[in-house]
Amino acid sequence: MQITTESIIWITGASSGIGEALALSCAKKGAKLILSARNTERLENVKHKCFLHCSFVSIIPFDHEDNETLLNAVSVACSLFGRIDFVFLNAGISQRSMTRDTALHVYRRLMEINYFGTITLTLGILPLMLRQKSGHITVISSIAGKFGTQMRSGYCASKHALAGFFESLAVEVYTSNVKVTVVYPGYINTPITLHSLTADGSPYAKMDDSLLHGISADKCAEKIIQGVENDKGEIIIAGLKERTAVWLNRFAPGLLRYILRRMDPIK
Ligand SMILES: NC(=O)c1ccc[n+]([C@@H]2O[C@H](COP(=O)([O-])OP(=O)(O)OC[C@H]3O[C@@H](n4cnc5c(N)ncnc54)[C@H](OP(=O)(O)O)[C@@H]3O)[C@@H](O)[C@H]2O)c1
């Protein structure tokens, strides 16, 4: 299904990074947009940029850690047009801490934001899409949803969980004409590490070199939309290093772990 001026699109995590870039790309196609995240000021800013290209942008703030705001957002989003054609479940947070140092509450937070928040929204909009007999759900996992690596055990777990959930959902809803795409980005140049959780849950507050030299958020959004419009079930957006790691994990996992053990966990 192509994104057109008739398309109604809900993008989560739209206040920054990949979500903001997705919002702008969809706006340039003239689609009607619903944007969500916590920070309303930043969402308003994105809304103004989108309005240069499209005629309808609505903001529905929510917090993945506050179930009530999620359920309210689902009901508002579903009733705006009585239809949702595309949803990009992109909101998420990362981690920079070794497993042995990390408090249990940090793992719970990562799962709450990345996994439970995302599936709460999915369970909310699924009945509408099943009734419509159309719709496309896209979730942003990560290369970290393909294999485990240092300093990200909770993040990797949450992204593997998303991959498992949405791969299963894809098989279940295929005959109802609801499409599901799982996106696995590698290093993308966004501020994600500024808010990444450290061992005690405080923000990491630094940008990693690997991200600064990563693929731009605009390019990432462009590739996501291209893949979604071409009905790809899986989209990997990554440099050669991460792509090689995915290949090694599949065909020579021992060798990948040997390499990962020797890598600087921060880079
Ligand atoms: N950048 C990368 O290299 C990379 C690689 C692989 C996967 N990803 C994934 O891509 C997605 C987008 O990340 P990004 O790189 O664009 O990072 P980002 O710029 O930090 O964006 C994260 C978005 O998630 C929202 N968010 C965070 N916590 C939230 C919460 N509790 N409730 C609601 N919204 C929340 C943020 O908005 P508010 O702060 O306003 O709530 C923001 O809009 C994430 O799922 C991330 O795991 C990123």
C-alpha cells in the first residue's frame, strides 16, 4: 500500500530522531498525521515543520510508562477519522551499562517503554485494522534485536521481544490484509544515547561516536517508507559492519561472539 494524501498515519516517538524524520517524510507525501511522544513542545515543533507539506497534523502526547495515557491515545487516534492506515511504532530508549552493574528497575523500565508500551498500542489499534481489513503496522526493533552485545543486555532483550511479538503477529493477521513490518536499524545518527539508561537508571548524557558517524535519520526514514510501501516484512538499515554481524550471527555465531568480546563496548 502506498502512502498518499488520503493515508492516515500514526507515528510514535515523533518528537525526535527517526520518528521526526518519518513524520517529515510522510508529510511530504501529503498524508494526514498523528504524532505522539511525551515532550509536547518538541512535538509542536515537528508539527509546524510538517504543516509546510501537509494539511492535517494532530498531536496526542503519551508516556509508554503510563498505561492510562496510552489507552486514551488509542481511543483518540482511532476516533479522529475512524480509520488508521499506517502506524509506525518507533518510541524507544536505549541502555549503556554492563549487566552485572545494572539495577533490576532499569531492566523493567526498558521493557516497559520498548516492549509493553509498544504492544499496548498495538493491542489497542488492532481491532480497528482488523475491522477495516487493511492497515500496516511497522515496529522499530534494532540490530540489537538480532544478536546480543555488551552494555545493552536489557535493550537487546526488549528489541528481541519486539521482533518475536511482531513476527508472530505478522503470521496471524496476514489473511485479514493487515501487514506487519519489523525494522532493524544499525547505527543511526540521532540523540538516542543522550537519554540511554545507565546502571542506576540515570541518563548516559553522551553521544557515541558510532552514532555520530551513523546513517542519517532522514535516510533511515526514507528506507523505512520505501520498504513499507513495498510490503517488506523485514527491513535492515545498517552499515557494512552491522550487516556482517547479522550474517555472522546466522552462519558463524561463535565467530561473532569472539569478535564482540574484543570490541570496545561503547564504540
Ligand atoms: N539511533 C539508533 O542508532 C537506533 C538504532 C536501532 C534502533 N533504534 C530505535 O529507533 C527508535 C527511535 O530512536 P531514535 O534513535 O530516533 O532516538 P530518539 O531521537 O531518542 O527518539 C526516541 C523517541 O522515543 C520517544 N520516547 C522515549 N521514551 C518515551 C516514553 N516513555 N513514552 C513515549 N515516548 C517516548 C522520545 O520522545 P519523548 O522524549 O518526547 O517522549 C523520542 O521521540 C527507538 O525505538 C530506538 O530503539 C535506534
